[in-house]
Amino acid sequence: MSQVYATKYLARAAASAPRDLANAALAKFTAIHPTVLIYHCTFVCDARCEMCSNWKRGDRKSDMSLEEIERAFSSPFWRNIENANVSGGEPTTRNDLVDICRVMLDKFPRLRKFGLNTTGLTPHRAIPMLTDIVKMCAERDIIFSFRVSIDGVGEMHNDVRQVPHGFDKANETIRAMQTLQKDYPFNFGISTTIFSQNLDDADNILRWARGENLDIVFNMVRFTDPMLGNSDLADSCKPVGEEEEQMRQFFLDRVRIDPLLDGQNYIYMHYADMIANGYHRLAPCPFQTQGIMLNPDGGMFFCENSEVVGNVLDTDPGEIYFSPESQAHRDYIKNDQCPTCLSPCQMNVAAIKQVVPYAKFLARASREKRKHRHVPTAARTANGARETSLPPGR
């Protein structure tokens, strides 16, 4: 099923390449309608993660109702959205999640990829909801991709998420989705956020994921109040010193060992580069010119470093987005925040829309692989390439 998904996604990306190039060129001179959206449908969550504080600001009363969501997404402002992702908090805590997704599929005529993030911690709720969303996307021939968050194996995951038996609960959701993949072509896997607490378990997580035939994405912890509400956790969660170098080597190992065209390697090289160069960003980001985010209460902001620039319940989103004040704030973000931003959000989308940076990455990744092959096995192990005994890449 993963090959079917990859083939379909690349085919649609190729078909839209002329429009992507035109949009990228136009965006250099004027603001264009967004093509990428991340909608946090709620901050209510069934986990109490050590590295995220969104659950502390969860307030169901302030979440937009289904009627308000439908009214907001009825604006022509959203007509060019191609990639949309539903996040949280935990989306499956909303009883109307399937209907929310249906509204988004209805209102975004150019949508080609739809995604969702979940803890998978309440399988009795998550499995029926996710199954309905998978079927709905299949019926509409929309590519669907989602991941269950796994931040450790066994008790490590339970400790990070602060949920008793959380690993077993998430695994129940995972197994159900693997079974569903036999009947429907959607992309599924797990995602792991690496930070000081679970850094030593990273290799163990990777080994477990491959043993379970699960695609896995590793994310480096980052601290941003607009999106995660967690800037106050930096002192306790951010790897420093030797831990920081350990993390850099882990990401470099992925680039050196995993298949060259594995899309996540682009992100892993980005992380390794930023750790090595003092957090100077080299990778492109679609949110600079083509992305937008939406909060549970209708607050609209440009990216995870942006302040809220308006509320779609009070003002048409197009009026908010294209206002001189909003665009001035976006320029400020580009100049002040982007140069040191760790965010991987939709970076692979940026790679498709901006070919040159991705071509440069492929050249660099190839060099890393060649250097790795010419280092004796014992030396590779001593230098942190801890994967030599693991199964082949996914």
C-alpha cells in the first residue's frame, strides 16, 4: 500500500508542477492564496506530554462548532488549498471529527493530500473515526496520510505521554490501521518527537518500528508558544552539549543509511545542519508564502512562530490574510524568526514546490552516503552509526 500511495502522490505532484512553479514565482512579488493549511481543531488532549503544553490550554467551550467551521471554510479564500492537515491537541476527542473532515474535503476543490495526527490513546474512539475518514478519502480519490505518535517503547512512551498503558492503547490503534491498509490505499505510520528524556531510546524506537513494519518519522523537539504553547519547557526538554551531538549523529545516520529518496531524509539533514551550524536554517518552508494555520477558536496565523492576525469568526479570512498589517507581520516573521526556525511542517511540500533546494540536498546526501560506505564498520559504530545491525530501510 505504501508504494501505491507514493506513486499516486508523486504523480499528482508532477501534474501540478507547472502551477507550483508559477505560484512560487508570483509569490516573490505579491501575496498569493495559501495552498497549505494546518488546522488545530482542538487543544483538548488525552495525553499530558512532557514536551508539549497544548493540553493545558484545551477548552472545548472555545472550540469552533461544526456550523462555525463550515461557515469559515465556505469563504473562497480557501479555494487553492492543496495540502491540509488536522491536528491538535487530539483531534479524536471531538465527537464531530469525521464531519469536520467532510467539510474540509467539500470546501477545498483543489485538495490533493489530507493528513491527520493522533495519539491513538483512545482506540475505542479513534479506530471508528479514522476508519470513516480513510473510507471518505478513498471514495473521493484524495490521498490520505496520518500517523500515531509513539515517543518510546513500552514504559518510556507511557512516561513521556503520562498515560498508564499508553503504549498498549496506541498499539491497538496502530494494529487496526495496519489491518485497514489491506483494503484501502492510504499512508500510515508513526511519528516520534526526540528530546532529552527519550533521546537514548531513539534507536530502540527505530528497531521496534521496523520490526513492526511501520514507517516512522522522527521530529526534533522545538519550542513555540503559538503552536505548542511550550516555550517554558526549553530548559527541561532541550538536549544540550553531548546530547545535542548525539541527536545530530542520529539524524545523520538516517541520511547515510536510509534510502536516498526517503522523503524524511530531507528533514533529517535539515536538523543535523541546524545543530551543527548554530541553528541557521537552510531549508525552504511553504509557510513563508503559501501556508496558513488555524486555531480551535478561529484565530488565524501564518506559521508556528506567528502571532494570531485575526479571527475567521469575526472577519472573512481573505480580508485578514491580505491586509497590509497581516502581510507586514509575515514579513517580520520571515526576517526575524525564519532564519533560526527548526520547524519541519510540510517541508516535503516545500521540496516539491522548490526544486533547487531539494536537488542540492540530494547531492549532499549522496556525498554523506559515499563517505559512510568508505568508513570501516567498526569505525562507523564508534562514531555513532548505530544502525549497522538493523534490518534494511523501509
